[in-house]
Amino acid sequence: MNKLKQFLPFIFPSAAIILVVILAFRWYRLRNDQVGKISEFAQGVEIEDLTEAERSSTLSGVKDVKAVELQGDVEETMGEIRYELSDDKVKFSVTATLPQEDGSQYQVWLKEVDGQAVRKAFTLEMLKGGYSGSAAISTETLPFEVVVSKEVVNDNLMEQILLRGVVEVETEL
């Protein structure tokens, strides 16, 4: 009985440590399973940065570019996607009016319409007219949803969604 009393103070802390290790391992495994499983939409997608000339042409609207307004739930946020189809690519720019926050950044994600596949595209940069960024993606991915989120941690998990809009397939009349 004396020997049992000797080990009693170590039983509860040992059980607590084992439980914490099990929960941490489970959390890590679930987190990696979510990031690792992506559908065909995101697997073959290559997101390219636009050159400065392509970026300014898409942003300025000199050419015949299409525009989609980004919808959001937060009042002080608004934005627009300007895009054009050329060379089997969708060249697009996202501009948004978002509050400036320290310690976080705004990222643009491409999401499969009516699906769960999500792919990080780029981080918005603060320019004269607000936050802006641009990229190009294959036309095979059309239609796709553009999502702007506020991110505290730079990883492959979307955090707080602020704006969203869908780039549709063009239909010729």
C-alpha cells in the first residue's frame, strides 16, 4: 500500500500528458488530411503571375474586359474582379476596399463552383486605389469562384471570408 501511495502523484499528470499527446496527434492528422485532399479542379491548376503590362491593361480596362462585383457581408468591404480571356487563359485582377489591419493579410483563393476544392492564388497588396492583385489561370477551370479572405496565419487553410464572386463561362450570342 505504501508503494502505491508513492506513485499516486505521478498517475494524474502522466494521464494528462498522454491525453494531450493523443489530441495533438489527432488534430495534426485531421488538419493535414483536409489540406491534402483536393479534387481535380485544384490538382492541375497552375496559377501564373501577370507581367506588369498585362496587370495594368487588365486593371485599367483599356481593352474589352469583363467585370464581376465581389459580394460581401461586411459593410466596409467591397471589390471587383476584372478579367479577360486570351491565349486559353483567364487573366484576372482583383481590387478591393478593405480595412487596413496589422498582423493580418488579405488573400485571394480560387474555389470550385458547387464544390469544396480551394486553391490559394495570391496575396493582395496595398496600392493607391486599395488592395490589388492579379494572376492568370487556364480557361479549363471556368467557372470558378474568387474568394477574398482575411488571414492571420499564412497557410493553406482559408480563415475569414470577406468577399466572393464567380467568373462564369462566356456564352457567345
